[in-house]
Amino acid sequence: MRAHGPGHVTRSARLGRGALTLFVWFAAAGCASIDPQPEPQPEKNFGTYRTAPPDQLLVSVLPEPLLERTVTVRPDGMISFDLVGDIPAAGRTLEEIGKDIEARIGEYKRGARVTVALAGSLSTSITLLGEVKVPSNFALDRDMRVVEAIGRVGGNTIFAQRGNARVIRVREGTTTVIPVDLAAIERGDLRTNIWLMPGDIVFVPPTFLARIGYAIAGITFPFQAIIGSGIGGIVTTVMAP
């Protein structure tokens, strides 16, 4: 048997450590590539709600007799309430509005205690359009990402072009279109599963074949209506006594 010297053992050890290092590096790189995280988004605090048009507020004044009204924040940012008239509301918290009404109404109702509750957060609504099961809008009253919002309206239809969805956002007169890849999100790539903001529009477009189908349906619909009416008249005539 041939004996190996110390140099051979040292070279073998170095090669072994190098191979192990490369293996660990590739394994780490592979793990990182299959577990992407969403890009950081601006934090939103829904805990301190500030009203805006056209939010609806429920104002209650005690003691008895109870005075209670549902008021709407007008486009000028004001609300109107019995005895005190117009009160600024836009950009203020419910507690701030309540204290303001309480201070004003104290001249007419001794020991008044005012409570203001949010009856409808209409200013924070988002809209979902296109190939979703139930196109609609609803109030964004808490933190929500794109996929959760789409799931809330029943998910996307079978005709959705899932790799080309988008969020349309208007801020200070500037419109931004943010791409959303629903197919990639389903595979675990969450980078485009962004946080939504009040006023956002989520649009899921149809596939190319679906657009062709919709175009053909739009062209043939008037003829279908005419043919349907004609057949209905014939059937009525035949069945008439």
C-alpha cells in the first residue's frame, strides 16, 4: 500500500473544506430564492381614525332626553348638529369632534356628555374591478394586502390574467400604477402583495382570449335579443288557443 505524506492530507482537507463551503453557499442561496418577503410598505395606523368626506358619524348627547343624530361629513369638511350648527370634522378624530360638540352644546344642555361613533367609514373605501367574482368597493378599515382584498370579493375569475393585475393609486394629483403578479404570489413570491391605501383601485384584467370573447358577445348581443324576441313571439303564437 502506498503511503501518503502530510502535504497530501493537507491538500485533501483544504479541498474538502472548499467543497463544503460551496455547498453551504448554494444551499443558502437556494433557500433565499424560494422564500421571498414582501417589500416594506409605509406603516399605517388605523387606531387613530381621522374623519374625511363623506364619512358618516353617529352623535349621541346625554343626559336624558337622549339627543342622537347620524350626520355626514360634507365636502367642505363640516358637519351640522342640532343647537350648535356647523362644526369642523374633516381631519379630526372622533374624540376631538365629541369634545368640540360638548363644549358648544353645554350652553343649551347642562352637564352634556357627547359620544361620537363612526357609522360609516366611506372615505377609506377601495374599489376592485375586472376579473373578480364580485366587483365592488368596501371600506378599508384596517391593514390589508392586495390578495386579502381580492379574496374578500370572492377571488378572481377563471378568465383573469393573473400575472398582470395592478393597483392604481392617486396621491396629491399624481397617479401611480403598481404591478401585482397574483400568479407569483400564489407560488410564494410575495413581493407584489402590497399594502393597500384608502382610495386604491385594484384591477384584474381579462386574458387575451377572454377579451376576444367579450368583444364577440358585445357584437352579437343585439342580434341575440332580436332573435330571442322573435322566437318568443313564435312560441306564443303557436301555443295560443
